[in-house]
Amino acid sequence: MKKICLILMVGMITTPLLAQRLAFINFLSPNVSTPAFLWTSTTYDFGKIKVNNPVTHEFRFTNSGDVPLVISSVQASCGCTVTAYTKDPIPPGAEGYVKATYNAAKIGAFSKTVTVNANAEESIVQLMIKGEVVE
């Protein structure tokens, strides 16, 4: 009888400790779902373009995560580039876009970046457009 009581008491003491340990382990490594970008490409070369002839490229991506992806902002590196992007949340598996339009007002080579901020695993992504403006 003493052995049974001892076994029950040990079991009653260790069970809550074990439960707390498992809760702590789950706290350290939660199974958090996040959206993720899967870009077709992050760089585009326009090649040679004529002066004062604006050019546009649309960067396409897929949300490869398991929750909706939301783009909070898209910023060009200078005023010579205008951007547009998918404003609505992109569901898992769906596609979105970021457009970059370069105004090509100055002759010469150019390399511009577009910074995308989102709630994705990689929260800041830099896209690049480049080329050369000729007469």
C-alpha cells in the first residue's frame, strides 16, 4: 500500500512539471505560419532604350506561404521611377505584381532599385531595373 501511495504521489508531482516543460518547448519553437515571396526574377535589364521613351517592367511573384501576403509599401530609389503593386492581400498560392516604370529622361546607363516591404518571411525585398538610355 505504501508503494502505491508513493507511486501516485510521484506521478502527481511529475505530471505538472512535465506539462510545463512541454509548454515551454512549444513556446521556444512555435509553429508560426508566414507568407513568403517566390519571385520569377528580381532583376530586369531593359537593354538600350530611346531617350524620353518611358519603359515599364512588371515583376511577378507567388505567395508560397500559408497565410495571406500583404505589401505595406513599395518605394523607388529616385523620382525617375514610378511604382505600382498589388494592394489587396495575396492569398496562399496566388500571384501578385510590382510594376516599375522608368522615365528615361537622361542619356546614359542607369541602375535603379525598388524596395518592397511586406509581412513576408523576407520582409524587405530589393528589385532592380537597369539599362542604357540612348539618343
